[in-house]
Amino acid sequence: ARALTVDNASLREQVTSLEAECAKLQTALSEETDRRNKENRVLARKVAELTEEVSEANKKLEWEKGENNVLKKKHASAIKELNRELQRAVKRCEQLEAKLPQQLAPNTRTGSISSLSSGESAPHEDRLQNGHSEALPDIQVREPDRQTLIERIVSLQRAAARRAERCDFLEEHSKQLTAELRTKARLLRHLLCELPAGAVGSSRRDDNKKEIARLGGGAMAAVWGGDPGGITAELSLEMNRRLQAVLEDTLLKNITLKENMDTLGAEISRLKEQLKSYENK
């Protein structure tokens, strides 16, 4: 009898210690659940903010592409126009250079003739000088500076090249970001499949269930007008299975979206910093 009493006392002590340990574990579990729920809410807000940032970045990228295309067309037309002006200027210079030797040749001949006859050469020289002076207005045209035109063309080509490099840079980063998104999304889907359906549930949902149960009904009772007699066991199980499937699918989609956007936060911020640095350059 004493042995049984001793064993009973030891077993009671073990039960008491196990109950205390179980209470501690339950407290830790509730604290961990609350902490996870808070983290999920913070992540949800962060996901919304990052979604807006991604949308703004995509809009800015589209705008930059459109602006780059417009500038490319504008620069191409400007370069064509400058090339045409340069060709016209070159032709005009060639024509003027061809006219100048013809007008300078009589002056050389009059210089040689003047040594023979000063009286005869004077009227002839005056006549040549008059003819040369009359021809001057035809050749005194405003000649465009070829070096200025070339420098202008080079500057436009450099600006177009910078725009093209910027567009290529943005497209390359967009492709890299899309590839990382897909890779991380596949990884997160694989990891989230192992989580239970109620892992991300909040304590408020349990409170709502208790309140509904206390009032004497639930979702099914609301559907059937509060009359539980119209619900069979098979129908109730089928409806529960469908609701559970819909709930799990919704939770999985929400968790996947949250985690994907959270992992993309660093990449988006890095991309924004690089874009700002590129714009400053």
C-alpha cells in the first residue's frame, strides 16, 4: 500500500509538472501566433506599398521608352536635315571655288600686259576691275561653317546614343527582375505548400467563431434559415470540404503574393537607386 501511495504521489508530481510545461508551451504558442499575425499584417502593408512602387516603376519605364523613341525619330530627322544642308553647302563651296579661278585669271593677264603698254592696259585693267567688282555680289554669299555642322551632328549622335544606352539598361534590368520574380515565386510556392491551412489565421477569427456559436448558429445555419434539420451529414461534409478548399486556395494565393512582394522589396529599392544614379549622371 505504501509503495502504491509513493507511486501515486510521484505520478501526480509528474502530471503536475507536465501540465505546467504544457501551459508554458501553450502560452509560447499563443505568443508566437500573435507575433506571426502581426508580421503578416506588416507584410501585407508592405506588399501594398511595393505593388504601388512596382506599378509606378513600370509606368516610368514605359514613359522613358516612348520618350526615347520620340527622341530617336527627332534626332534622325535632324541628322538627315543637317546632312542635306551640309551637302548643299559643300556643293555651293565647290561652285564658288570653281568661279574664283576664272575671275582671277584676267587679273594675272592684265598684270603682264601692263608692262608693255601702260596706256592700253589702264582702260583694260579698269574694265576688268569693273567686271570683277560686278561679279563680287554673286560670290559673296554666306557660307555655312562646316566644322559647326559636324560638331552639331556629333552632339546629336551622342545624345541619341546615350538615350539608346539608357533604354537598353532599363530593359535589361526589367528582364532580370522578371526572371528573379519567377524563380522566387516557384520557390515560395514549393515552401508554402508544406504549411498548414490555419497557420496564418488570426485569433480574431476564433473569437468570431465562438461568438457565432454562442448565438446559436453559423454560416450553414444562416444559409438554411437557422433550421439545422434541413442539413444532412453528407451535405454538411461536402459543404465543409468545398469551403475548406476555397479557404486554402485563397490563403495560399495571399501568402504567395505577400512573400513574393516582400522578397522583391530589396530588388526594387536597388533598381530605384540605380535609376536615380543613372538619371543624375
